[in-house]
Amino acid sequence: MDAVFELLVLLAAIYAVTVAIYFILGFGISWMNDRNPERRIQKTRRGEIRKAAEIRQSMASILVTCVSVAIGLFAQYKGWTMTAWDFSWWTAVPLFILCMILFDAWFYFAHRLLHTKFFYKYHALHHRSVAPTAWSNDSIGLVDTAMSQGYYAVVLFVVPFPPVIVLAHRLFDQINGTFGHAGFEYFASKTARYPSPMLCTTYHDQHHAQFRYNYANFFSFWDRIMGTISPVYDSKVEALEATLPPLSLKVPPRAPVSPSHGDTA
């Protein structure tokens, strides 16, 4: 019983922190979006109408993600996994990058699997957000979440990452995913298009709008190798570099709202 209690305490702590980060990022990015309407990627869609439904679903899916993280860390704490490598500032960056690379491979192939005929029923809920917003990142079905986030429960049995690397990666993935679903572009640059493997918000936004491209999470590597990158992604980013207005922190004059297409509450 002591072990169960310890696991539940760990899970509760991870869940509380993750939910807090979800709302901090959601409100913070929404605040920024309100001040930069010209940066909206899908001009004629308003995914914000699904905010309440997405928040409700996110509370459940975040729990599944946190269960995965808690299982991995608890198993390592109990000595059931490989002994963690010693953490040092000399190894932190390469270990963090390795964790990102492995997660990106896991996520890409799990995501591809979720788009097959048999598994798409578990992923369809997430694609109700045709125009995603900062609230959409965790609005995912529970089976879908377990498949895409199960990495954390498994990886420590294979690679002995220090706990701080796993937690730092989970934090970064939450931030990256929220910006990736933000619906507004802030990161279009040469570093987000070929030959760079890095991405910007447009990458995942195109996945929601077009459904059959851009399955990866952190890098474009797997999509480029497997031929699943949007054929207009690089040109779109290059065009955005030239046309996006300067970042603003002031609320613009109120403008008429265009009709919503594709997203339903």
C-alpha cells in the first residue's frame, strides 16, 4: 500500500503542475493572439468556439499523460528500470536532445498509426479542432493520448535518462505543443524550413487543416523521409517571413468577425 500511495502522490503532483501550465499557457497565448490578429493562420476559421469543450477534454487527457510520466519515474525510483545516468551540466543538453529525438520518432509513428482506418476513431476527437487554438493541444481521446504519450512509461526501461531530463522534456513538450496548436504564427523563419529540421506553428496547423500531412512533433525529419510533409509547408513559411507584421502588445481596434467554417462546438 505504501508503494501505491507514493505513486498516487507523485501522480497528483505531476498532474497539478501540468494543469497549471496548461492554463498559464492557454491564457498567455490567447492574450498574445488577441493583440496580433494578423498572425492568424486560418483566416476564415474560429476554433475558439470550442474552448470550453477542449478544456473539459484536456483535464482527462492530461491525467493519462501524467499517469504515463508517473509510471516511468516511479519505476525508475523503485529500481525496476535501468539505473539512471548521473546528471551533469555537461551531459544535460545532449541527453535532452536525445530524449527529443526518441520521442519524435515515437510520436510520428504512433500518430501515423492513429490515422489508419482502424485507429482513427480514437483520434477523431482531436481533429474536431480543424483550426486549433492554445486550448487544443490536450483535447485528445484517452486511447489516443495513451498511444502518443506512452513514451514516458516505456523509455526509462530502455534508456536510463535522469529524472530531471524526463521532466524537462515533458515541460518542453507541453509548451511546444501548446504553441504548435496556437493557430497564430510567431516563429516563421529560416530555422523553421528546409534545410533546417525545426518547425513553426504552421506545421501542425496544416496537419489539422489538411489531415494527411505533417505528423511529427519536434522535427520535420520523419515527415521528409517518409514523404508525408505538406508540399506547401516550406513555401508557406517563407511567405510568412516576408509578410507577418511586427509583434504587437497592444489591443487592435475591434474588427468584424468572419464567419466560422469547419470548427463546431
